Amino acid sequence: MTIRKVHLAAAVVAVTMIAGAVQVQAQQVNVGAAANVGGLIVFVAQAKGFFAKNGVNAKVVTRNTGPALTKSLNAGEIDFAPAAFTNLPAALERGIKLRAIVGYTGGSYTKSTSDNFVGMAARAGSGIKKITDVKGKKVGITFGSTGDLWLRTILEASGIKTGQYQRINTRPPSLVSVLDTGGVDAIVAWEPSLTRSLQKVKGATLIARGGDHICFCAALHGSPEKVYRSRKFTQGIVDAMAEAAWYIRQPKNKDEVATIGSRFVRGMTADLVKATMQFIVYDVRMGENTKKAWNFSVKELIKQKKMKRPFDPDKYFDFSFINATMKNHPEWFADQK
């Protein structure tokens, strides 16, 4: 081989390596997740290599609430993130453009209500024995959260208005401590904070959990530019999420999944994950009941004057990716109805 040919071959190799590096870099993505057991699908997809085997170099970024995740996504800190149906529609009406590609939490595919993930705990001596006893009491709650909608929906059905009890806006990480110190009579929280309050606050009791009043549901979404830049890449994210959800649902994997969850969320032990993951539905499918859950949340937001008009769910949901996953990988859904 001549010197010229050697140099030419070396140049070709160098260009190929550079192109490969650029391609790998282009596949990097920041995937957002809530800092609770609701984020297990994302945590497991990353930890078990399901993202990687689909060509997705994922970095997991956690935030405490859906609105915080949406804010980070809007700021460009996150590429794909979840948000609950109970607060996201208002952001869409204000102009943010998002397309949902896969379910994140909740069982909205089979029914339009799914809320065992949320409940109320009361401290000893509060006088609260049932949820309607909150009249005249202080309730720690995160304003605008799914827990907030859950409580309002139940109490309004019983004729109790928000002015008849005092809502104390509390960040999710502070819910247990505000109950423990007596700053409130009760809290409305989602897991693992609900179970942690019962474990940590002496004399605390569970007043109510779930009840199929609302849908504690969310989907993973991104901007149209991110979603449709490469359908193959986006399909890889959806496939990874679906396999992770299947992995979580297998009883034999419970200990491993709990350990994975404890690594991603500060203060969330493996034992706490195991105790609380039973209350959430890890089902990434989306369908007509998903739209019903969405429309219910929009109606409630309009009643609360947080939105002005209905928002067409078809402008948010794109079922094509998860439908393709269900068609190509039926084994990941065989255990579900």
C-alpha cells in the first residue's frame, strides 16, 4: 500500500469515527421523572439498560412535581417529561406545545379513574375520622396537584366548599414534617409520602385513599420538534418504557425494582418502595379512557377558573408510538387485561 493510500484510509477511518461520535451524541436525551415511586418506569428503563438497547443514551432528571418538570422541559433542561392530567392542560392552553407518546403512571387505558396513589392522613387528636371532618381544619396540600383535585372533588360532592377548611400550600418533601410538627391537622399526599407519614408521625392514621374519584395519571411527552425529529428514536423511548413497566409488574423482580428506585430518589428506601409501589398502576398503554380522564380534568380546571375552555385531547396525545409497541411486542402486555 502506498503512503498516499495509507493516508487516504486513515482519513476515511477518522471521518467515520467522527460521524459515529456525532451520531451517538445526537442520541443523548434527558428524561424527566417525578421524585417518587411514580418514576419507577423511567428509573428501571435506565438502570436495566432498556433505553440503551433501543439506542437511547438517557440521563434521568428528577423533580418533585409535574409543574416543576414542565417548567424544566420548557427551559430546555429536559427533553421528555411527564405531567399529570390534572394540571398540564392549563399549561397547554397558555401556549406550550407538547405531544404525549406513552403512558407514565395510572391505569387510564382500562378505566378513566385511577387514584389509589393518593390519600389523606391525619395526626392524632385532630378530630378527623373521615374525610368530611376537615371542616374548620387545616390541611397540608400541594396547590394545583393531583392531590388537590382529589380532595376538592370528594368534598364538593359532599357539599363542602374550599372556604370551609383551610388549605395550607405545602411542597411535597415537607408534607410529612408539617404533619409531624402539628402545623396542620391532616395532609393530602401521594406515595411514598403518604405511607411515610403513617410510619413517621406518631399516632397518624389513614383517613382515606383513592376511591376512583379522579385519574392520578400522566403521560411522557416532549415538544413536537423532539418527538418527530426521529420517529425511530422516539419509538425507542416508548419501547424502553413499555419493557420497563412489564419488568416492574413481574413479582419476582420486586426486590430489585425497589433497590433501583431507592437509588434514584433521596430518602426513598427500598423497603418504602416495596411498601408503596402496590398502590400505583404501571401501565404505559393509552386509549379512549385516557381521553375521558383528560376531559374530566379539563372540566375541573375550567370550574376552578384555571382554564377558559375545553382542550382537544387529540392535540396532545399521539397514540401511534404505543400502538406500534403493543403490536410489535405483545409479550410485554400479556399480563394485563
